[in-house]
Amino acid sequence: MSFRFTQYRRLMLAVIAVTYFIACLHRHAPTVVARDLAASFNADAVALGFIASSYFYLYAAAQPLAGFLSDTIGPRRVMAAFFVLASLGSLIFGMAPNTTAAFIGRALVGAGAGGIFIPSLKLFSEWYRIRAFAGLTGFMLTIGGLAGIAATLPLTLLVLWSGWRGTFVVIAVISTAMTLLCWLILRDDPGKKGWDRALVGELLQHHAAAEVIRENITVGRRLSLIMGNSDFYKLSIAIFFTTGAFLTFQGLWGIPYLMDSFGLDRIRAGRFLMLFPVGFALGGPVIGVAAERLGLRRRNVLVALTALQFSQWVMLYAFEDRLVMPALMVALFVIGFTSGGSLPISFTITRGLFSHRLMGTAVGLVNTASFLGAALYQPLTGFILRSSNSLRPGAFSIDAYSHLFFLFTLSLAIACVAAALLRGEPP
């Protein structure tokens, strides 16, 4: 049984990983096609910001709902049902005749992709030992970083080969295939696969802990316990501003900035922007292992990472008009690395702030804060660019981008202060 059980877990993990990869690929895709959208829909920066941000609004809204449904109807059904929405949304977006249809398509993609991460954590809690949970969470964040890498140069090449519309139709087809695999392969717990729960519980050594997690507690009481902790708000503020800046630049304005300010073509811009997700993919596991091996306080690690990212946005803002390419490359990597390292540290802090019975709700709400930041920042940055000097439709001057960097610098300053004020996290 042990061998078959292990093999099946690996199969499930592969399906979960590929599904989450596609969900994150959806997230970062607009930066590659921003110019194409502007040309196809005659859209200005504000319209592009709203189209891109519609993903994050629905993604953020889906987090608590996905957590609740995972506890009631099971994560397998949640992942399959939500990813149907992502597939449909990608198809609508690829065939959109106007900005309204594109907005609706991206919103459906966001809603669908929002039902993957939290149910995945629910599946991990049923199929793996508790001590493996942190490593699996870091693994998921690394998968997200790899999707960010794929959304730079590889996705750029796909767009050049099949056009931006054909690209999203292809992604829709792949998303549909993953929906079917989720339904056919995933199971809510080992008992649904036919394995004896008592034997599996002994194998995983988490049977008693699972009973604690299932302890009945009303939604109102659950929310009051979380909302009553002041550190929850400080952590949410830090994540809101950090992720808002990072995802907005990577997911929307990164490639246009590199093309407008450095005269790069789309392929070279995609290659340079790849430093962002490469740093993100490395940041999670490297920072997590270092913090654990060295016995560092998670709050201090979060403050250090936020301060380091703050310094990079300061450099981009202060030297934007005379920035040399090597310095830009370092900045892109460091921002990605610190962002990738901050998220698992933040989830670890959340685990220290709340009991096991509140973990699902707490993580869902904290995750909501991160994507709400991106949802609000993308149209806001569109307004900022539209009010600045434009070179031509969809292209902006160095001064225009410096206004974005000032916003991101201010955001990281606020995030750093919020992280420094955290007081309840244990060593």
C-alpha cells in the first residue's frame, strides 16, 4: 500500500502543479500583449489597467469562497469547477471584439484561477504529513515563479508565432485539459480513493491533528478571532503594498517599460524581464531554508526583505533616466527574489499567529490582501501613465515611468513600517 500510495500522491502533485502553473501563467500574461491590446482595441493605459486588474479583483474575491467550499464540498470539485471558468474566460479574452469583452474574459480567468491555491493546500493537509506542509507551500510558490518565467520570453515567442488571440485560445484549450485531469485524478482524501483512513492516518501521522482542524466553529466566530488580532492587519498591509507593486510591474508594465526606456524589442525585453520570475522562484526556497537553518525570527526576515526591495525601487526612481543595464538587471532580480522570499515567510508568520483551526480562513484572507493590492494598483498606474507624457498610443516617456517608481517606492516604505510593527510572531 505504501508504494501505491506514494505513487498516487506524486501523480496528484503533478496535476496540481501543472494546474497552478497555468493559473499563474494567466496572471502574468498581459504584460506580453499590452501593446497588442492597445492596438487591437485602441485602448489607453487606463483601459489596459482595468482589463489586467479584472483578473485580480475576482481572484481576490475567490479566495475566501474557495476556502469555504473546499471545506464543504471538497477541493477536487472546487478546482475542477473553478478552472472551467478560467478556460471559458481565456477563450472569451482571446476572441474579444472590444475592451468590455476583454474585461469580462479576464475577470472570469481571475475567478477561475482563484480556486486553485487554497484547495491545493487543503489537499496537501489530507494527503501529506503536517511537517511537509511548509515545503509544499514553498513548492507551489516556486511553481508560480516558473509560470512567471514562462510568461516572459517563452510566452513572447508564442505570441509572435500564433498572435495574441491565438495564444489565449491555446491557453484555454490547455486549461480545459487540466480541468478534466483534476476531475479524473484528484481525490479529496485517501478514503475517496479506497484506502483505509485509519491505516493512512497512521502512515501520515496526522490523524489527530486533522480532527482538531475539523473542529466546528461558526464563520462569525472564526472571523472575529482573526480580525481581533492587530498583527493580521499589519501583515495584510505589508503584503498588500509589496505584492501590489511587484505584480503590477511584472504583470503589466514591465515589458512596455523596457521597450520604451531602453529601446529593446519585445524578445529582448521578455528575456530581461525573466530576471523577475527567476528571482521569485529562487527567493521562496532559499529564504525559507536560510531562515529555518539560522533560526531567524520571521518578522526580522520580512523587514529585511521589504527594506531591500524598497532600496531597489528607490534606485529605479532616483536614477531612472541614467540607469545602466547591469544595474537594472540586478534590480529586477532582487525585487523578484525578495518578493518570492516574502510570501512564504508571511504565510509562516500567519501560521504562528493563529491556531490550526483558523489556518484556512486566515491564509485565505491574507492571500486576498495580496491580490487586492494588484487589483487596485493596475488601474491606478494606468491613470498615472495616462496623465504623463506619451510617446505614442501604448508607449510612455521615461518621466512617466518615474512616476510609477515613486508610487512603488512609497508603497514599499509603508510595507516596511507595517512589517516592523509586527509583534506577535514567535521565534
